[in-house]
Amino acid sequence: MTRWSIGDLAKASGLTVRTLHHYDEIGLVGASERTTSGHRRYTPEDVRRLYQVRSLRQLGLSLEEVRAALSSSDSLRPLFEAQLAALTEQARQVDALRSRIAALLDGHTTESLLSTLEMMSVYESYFTAEQLGDLRSRAASLGTEAVEALKTSWLELVKQLRQHMADGTPPTDPRVVELSRQWDALGAKFTGGDPAIQAAARRSWEENKTAISRQIGWPAEDGLVDYIGQARAAQ
């Protein structure tokens, strides 16, 4: 019957001698026989177990999980189910990251990329991961054309409201109050009317006016947000 030295087994299995020594030390895979001079000799059964260990390790199991799996066949299914769940979550995160990077690259210059990354950092400081997920899901469900149409409508609202400010129209004027309602309705398209998300958005704005206004294209200190707030109070 064939026997393998540790060096021969290392070459055949693609593992290092050091790894085989470690497996032996922790009792995971050992050499069942020794020569008269004390050298390890691996039997076919030892080699079979080694390849089982290697296969399980390639599936991402830790050494302790491998030990548990080999000690009882009943432990294999829950281990694989847990591993599958972990891999599924990793795949979801990778896909989400891929989508974010693709969106970032779409038509952005280096300067605008840096600005967008800055704003992503700002938003992630105020919104929970769940809230950010809800915002992205809502934008995705609306679709690119609808989102662009809402942005156009929003810019038109900004234009009209700033004109009323320039003309000295009181924020309690019915025309301004109606524009503030439209403003809130547009915002609800993105926030879903979630009070927690709306509160987070307000905190984000109050503490990062300069960075946010630079990205959206109108000055933070022009008083527009306060003007809308006064009109909202008159609704």
C-alpha cells in the first residue's frame, strides 16, 4: 500500500509542509504511521481526509468549522447554509458597490467625482444604512427619466421662489405657500414622507450648507430654505 512522506504530499496537494505540520499539530490531519527513524508517513485514508479539509477550506470554512464538519455529517448542512447566506450578502454588497461606482462614473469629471464622494460621505454620516437603502431603492423604482423630470421640476420651483424673494413677495402669500407645498411634494417623492429621513435631511442641510449648495448649484446663504420654511408654516 502506498505511503507518502510529508514532502511528497505537500507537492501533490499544493499545500506547504508548514501547513501540513500545522494540521498535524492541531489534530486536523495527521500521519497515521511513522518510519523506524520517526519520519511521518501518510496513508491513503490520511490523504483522503486532507483533500476533504482542502475542499472545505476552499469553500471558505474556518479550520474550526472544517473540524466540526468532518466530525459529524449532520453539521455540514447548517455550515453550508450559513456560508451561502454570508456569500449572498457579500454578493449583494458587491453589486450595490458596483452600481454606485457605475453611477459615479456616468458623465462625471474628476472634480465632480470628488464632490460627489464628499457628499456621499456627508449623507452617510446622517442617514442610517437602512435609510440610504430606502432612498436608493425609491430612486431606482422611479427610474432615471422620472428622477430627471423631478430634478427639472425642482429647479423650476427654485427659480420661481427666488424670483418671489427678489420681488419682495411675503412668504405668507398664497402663491408662495402653494410653491412650498409643491416643494414638499417633490421631496416626498424621494423620502417617501418618512419623518426620520426628512429630519436627517434637515440636519444634513443645516450642518453642511456650503458643501451641499455647491453641489446642487445655488448659494446656501440666500435665505431660500428659511423662506420656504416660513411659507410652510403658513400652510
